[in-house]
Amino acid sequence: MLGDQIGEARGKRTGRRVLQQDAGVKLEVSFEASGKLLGLDVSEIGTYWAVTRSDGTLYGEGQGVVIGSDGDMATWRGQGVGQFRGGGAVGYRGAVYYYSESPKLARLNKVAAVFEFEVDASGNTQSKLWEWK
């Protein structure tokens, strides 16, 4: 069951790189964002790769780190599927898993979270995160 929203962030794509172009295109994308996670102000840095599939959808995997304004830190790994939107925008839906030794973020160690991640044609990112109960 989908639980409470536990995070939200806005940011900017900071880099793109082509990793492969035969048998489907594989891209690497990096981004930086800021927002809230479990009510804490956080900054996030992430990198993911995505590969085009024959039906026009995308599959991707990523990893990153969130750092709270007081130094609390959590790492994450995730997977998702995506679709191209108009004008070069893309949207992903998937799941992410966190690990933290910070008491303020340690609750995430027990959480499977589902996300929406949108990138517009200008490289602006927006994400929302819910606990999957």
C-alpha cells in the first residue's frame, strides 16, 4: 500500500554522457537537487543510467546521496522505468532504497520508497517520494 509522502525535491540536470549507442542507446545523467526528506532540509546528488528499449520506453538504475543541513547523510540506490515526454522531457517511476547511520534518517533503512522523477526539456528536475507500506 502506498503510504505517506516522505520527500520532495527540485533541482537541475548537471551532466549527460553517452555510454553506448549500439543495440539501444545508454545514457548517464547526473543531477543535483534540494528539498525535504522526512521533514529535514536536504541537498541531493545523484547519477543514473538509462537505456532505451525497443518499445520506446526507458529502463534505468541510479545511486546518490542526500545530505541534511545538519550533516545527516543517507545513500540511495534505485531502479525505474521511464517515458519520453514532449520536447525532450522525460519522466520516471520506480523504487528507491536508502541506507543511513544518522539517527534522523535511519528510519529509511526499513523503507521501500516509490518515486516520481520528472526532467523537463531545460533540464529542471522535480521528484516526489512515498513510503511503500
